[in-house]
Amino acid sequence: MQGSHQQGSHHTIVVTGGSTGIGRSICEHLLAEGYAVLNLARRAATIDHADFTNIEVDLSDRMATDDTAKKLAEQYKITGLVHNAGLIRANLLEDVQLEDLDYLNQVHIGAAISLSQAFLPTMKLEGFGRIILIGSRAALGLKTRTSYSATKAGMIALTRTWALELGDAGITVNTVAPGPIAATEMFHQVVPENSPKMQEIADSIPVQRLGLPDDVARAVCFFNRPENSFITGQTLMVCGGASLGSIAL
């Protein structure tokens, strides 16, 4: 680890959903900054690095998630968690399935709680920790996103609550909330690559472009750094201004 990034024993970070898209970029950026990264995902990432480890787990399985979290806490001194894993399950209100809500609630919120609970003892013992949740601009509202928006908004509430509870233990908790991010499976499941819709969305964003995974990863690295200890409970919209709203007069 380089320079001031190596403070205390902040070295090992768990990233969920780190095999593709935003998660993969987060892993690569953290590795470049000198951290050891444990990727929790349903499929392994093809990242060849001495400090990178894949752990295959389905975070929608509560028992498997709890078991994996406890084992990792025993095997590693984990002082960082980036909970990035997520999915959409889009539907208009009339067609929303409560089974989808339950599924997203476990992946977005339940897994965040289980993993944080498992790693908290080490963070508190070290007097240092970084918990970063990957939310979404959709928490502010978006058509067809009842279950997704509700659970992503819930992650913002977790961030604010945990920041209050954990600040005196040297643990910061923040959310990075991406807007439209191209070059990700989630985005292109909704908007086909190279379709006219991509340009339409870009034109609607104040900075006139879609985001990329690296944009999100850089924000995660900012919150993760030990020197940024006076920032907690915050939600940073990485959205090119798409969260601002506007009216034409």
C-alpha cells in the first residue's frame, strides 16, 4: 500500500458482486491502491492478482451469506466492506411481485447487515473501519423500480443509522449512488448496447454523457481512504447531475 493509505492495519477489504461492471472496477482500483480484495460473488472474477481472492456465494441465500461472512471474519482481518452486489427486478406497480421485493431486500439490505455484523468485531478492535454501500440514483424514484428503489433507499437509511452508531469506534459508513452507468450488465439488460436510447439518456444528463464503472470506483476509493475520516453518513450521487431534476422555462 502506498503513502498515507497504509494507516493502522487497514488492508483487507470485502467487495460483493465484484466480478463484472462496477464491482470489477472497484476491485481493480482497490488493488491498484495496495489493498487485498476478497470478492464475494456468484461467479469468479477473472482478475489475476496476488492480493485478489474469489469467494463464490449467492447473497440471496441468507444462511450461506451468514456462514461465509463468519468464516471470512475468522480467516482475515477485515476492516473494509464495499457492498456492491445488486439487481433490479423491474415491474410497474400493477405487476410487482412481493417475492421479488423479498429477494432484493435480502441481497441489498439483509446481506449488508450480515456482512457488517460479521466484520464489526475486528473493526472495533482495530478502532478503524470503512463500510461503503453501493446505492442508486433510483432511490429518488424511477418508473418500474418499486422493489429496487425501495431497497436502495433502505441502504441510504442504513448508512445514516450506522454512521451514528459507529462513528465513535473509528468506523465510517457512506453510500455511493450511481446514476446511469454504461458498460455494465445491469444497464444493458434495460438499454441495449449501441442503441439510440443510450444517446437519448446521455443527452438528458447535465454532463451530456453516461457514466462508466471507473467513475463509481473512484468515489468508492475516496470514501475508503483512511485520511477521509471526517466524512460519514453521506450519500454521494455519481450521476452526472441526473439526480438534480430540472424544469424547462
